[in-house]
Amino acid sequence: MTNQTTWLATPRCISFGGYHVVLARGLSPEELADRLAAALLYDTKHIAVPVGEHTGESLLELMDDTYGDSFDGIGLRLGRTSNWSYAVAYGGWPGEFGPLAPVSRGGAHVCLLEYEEENGKPVPPQFAYFREGRLLSGCNLHLDASWGYQGVDGDPGTAARLEESLTAAGLPDPERTRREVHRIALGVVEEFFGLSLPKEQIVTGTLPAVLLEPA
């Protein structure tokens, strides 16, 4: 079993549409789900409603049955690996979450890994790391100047050190494919922050799941 994050660069690594994964240190999976429900950009307050243990496929089937189309709702599968809790989003998550800085309140470490793979623009994969309600570092994982890549944003010290790590890995490199840059950049971020994400458990295993529903 691999606990790396670089497997996220594989096409349709989790489900159709790309991936939206949030990792947190200092929060339980349930606390993370509650905070993500509060981060939705909806007019009404939402909460995380447990729906039992699910594979990714069975959660999408449940969402189809519940909403008529899984893209009309948002579900999360939750887990823990090493000292990280994680939440993997399914359904109509693109564009529905607001800034995740508030999720990191109270000293939590929160990392966002997101890629709207089927967006026709196409939107590059994104990385952002928050602590105590502020951005420590964030960047476009294609490191592509055509999408406004200007280095790593965030806290000057942390962002500069991550930028140095990306440079040491030979990035940005216009000779490499976007997919290869995506994979290498994920590896740099993973090592820099000590991230862990279990591929087999997420892709083929069963995990506790919630639906984000109006309160």
C-alpha cells in the first residue's frame, strides 16, 4: 500500500471530474467534515450527515438515488492515516467550497489538493496549506505561467522554502508534460509537509461517509 500523494496525478485517480482532497492535522475526520460543511458557499447552513461505510462507487450510487444525480449533491469519505485526517469529496464539489483558511482555526494544519480535471478551460491542479486561519503556502501544481503562475504564495518564509524545494526538483520545466510536472510537484509538497494519503483505502476500500445536507 502506498501512502504517497503522487498517485493523484493519474487521470481520474478517484472519480470522474478530478479530485478534491483535504487533509488536516489536529482535527478528527468528523471535525474536519463538520468544518468543511460550514465552508460551503450556500445561503443555508449545511451539516455533515453520516450515511455509513462506503466505497467511492457505492457513495456515488447513494447520491444518485438521493439527489437524482450525484452531481447535485456533495459527499465526503473520511479517514485517517499517520497523523493526518482526510476528507475526499464526491459529486458536485467544484466551485462550491469557500476559502479553507477558517477550517484551520484553533491551530489545525489544513492542506487542500484539488484538480477540476474535466473543466474545459482547463483549470490547473491547486495546492494550498493553511494554519491558524492564514495561508502558509499555495500554488498552481502545473507551475504554468499561462495560468498566472508567479511562484508560491503565502507566508514569506514558508513560501520561499517551498519555492526552493520546487526549484531543486527542476521545476518549473516547460519541457516536461503537465502531468509529469503535476506528479513531481505533488511529491515535493508531500515531502515538504509530511503528507500521507492511502491510495488503496481510498480507491478500492470502504470508509465512513457523510453527505453535506442543509441543517
